[in-house]
Amino acid sequence: RTAAVPGQVSAEVAAISPQAPRRMTLDSIGRDDGDGGPLRLLVYGVEGVGKTKFAAQAPGAVFLCPEDSRVYGASRFPPPETWDEVLDAVRLLADGGHEYRTLVIDTLDWVEPIVWRHVLSRLGKASMEDLKYGIGYNEALVDWRRLVSELERLRRLRRMSVILVAHTQIRRFENPGGDGWDRYQLKIHDTPGKSAAALWREWCDVVLFANFEDYGRRDASARVAKGVHTGARFVHTEHSAHYDAKNRHNLPPRLPLSWQAFEDAMRDGSGADPDAVVASILGTVAEIGDQALEAKVRAALAEAGRHVPSLAMIENRVRAVLADRA
């Protein structure tokens, strides 16, 4: 039976299927307290730079590794062989009974073939190319989003942080506004509209690009520049034309590839005592013992005043100098 007045529901219909309580009410409006919850971090970079070791330094880390990467003393699940095993590991952590605080998936690009095998088995195909119009990659996105959902459940129920590790590849970027160029990108599927890489970049609050400090130096008599490898390792926290990176925590543009440096920068970007930061900076400068550097640092401190993000940037640059000289 239809209602006599548009917009109204007859008593009979209401009795059969009562309406659920409304969630969207004025009383349901809250205020963001600035706590984004447990960390969602993606760190990717060149081979051998130390991404896995960086993640292993996170508090209470447990690894889920399709890739047979090992860090001495780190806790780890057996390498998953199927997509169900990947999801089962995350669900097991979410259901509790442990003291782990951080799940590390190492690496995303080694999980991707497991996703693809799951899609091909479900659709009865031999390869992703057998599925026309990119259907296979769309199906893979469905499974990737299922993993995102399980990770969100893990964060909500157990307050565990999630660190995703990935390799990088150099690919051509076609600039819509002009000439294109080569840039570092995640080594997973990145076709517009079907991009697993975009899904993970968007989900994470922090995306770090890790690389060695290399540069070109040209002597006056040389025709071509000579590559110089310093051995220093850094993570970049802000977007560049040459790589993707981001952060929502007011981090300095570059940090040493160290969990302690990252953790300190997270703290400094969220309300640290400026006097304590200045004292830490001057203590590090004294440890270096370079008078010329000390003069530059004191000039930078005078310019920064009590602005914590600027002080944090100075502190991390000074730590980078100390690490290089060590």
C-alpha cells in the first residue's frame, strides 16, 4: 500500500520495516582534536637504502613479508603465499591477544603478484593481459580496498600503526601542462583510473621517499660531471617534481633515514618546547665541534626565534651533518 501523502510512510509499512535511527544529526557533529589516530606510513625508495631497517625500528613492530627480507631480531609472520593468508594475518592481529604496536608490510610490490593471482583464479584467466579493458586491474583494486578495510579495522580495534614498504622505479611522467620528465614512482600498478599506487598514497598520512645522497660535481677541466656518492641516507617528506612524498605533521623537507629522527620530527612538529629544541641543537653542534658551523647555526636560530617547525628543520639538518661526519 502506498502512502496517501508524498514523503510519508504508511503505518503498515513502518511496522514491517522500521527506520533506523538517524546518524546524521546536529548532535552528532564533533570537533577534530588533531589526533589522526595510529600512524599510516608509506616509505619507498631505491634498493638497499635501508627501508626495512627503518621500519624495524618502529615500536613493537611485526612484519608481514612476501619478500624474504630479514632484520635480525624482528618478529615476522611466515611469508604469505595466498591473498587469504595476507588478510588472515591482519585479522589475527586485529582480534588481539598480543603486544605488537606496529604492522609492517614489506613490500607492497611483492604483495601485488599475490593479489593478481587471486584475481586470475577468481576469473579463470592465465594473465592480467587476458582481461580486456583493464578489467583485471579494476578487480585487483577491489581486493586492495579489502586490505585497506582490514587495516583500518586493525587501527581502530588495536590502535596499531601500519607501515608499508615499497621499492621504486623510474618512469616517464607526462606533464599535462608541458614537457614530461622522468621521476621516481612506486613500483606497483599506476595506470590512471586503476591505480593501486594512488590508492595507497591517498590512504597514508605520511609518504616518505628514501634515497642516498648523490650529486654531480664538475671540475673546471672536466667535460662531464662526475657522480659523487656520500653514503648518507635521507627520507624526503614533501612532494617534488622527481618523486611523490607528503606528510600531515609539519615535518621538515628532509630527514636522516632513522626512526629516531623521524619520531623526533613528529614530536617537534606537534608542539614541542622550543627551548628544549634549541638546547638539543646546540648540544649536537657542540658534539660536532665546528666553529664555522656553530656560527651558521646560531644565526639560523636567531632567525627562527621560537617557531618550532623552523627549529625542527634546523635540528634535523644538524643531525644530518653529525651523521655524515660519523
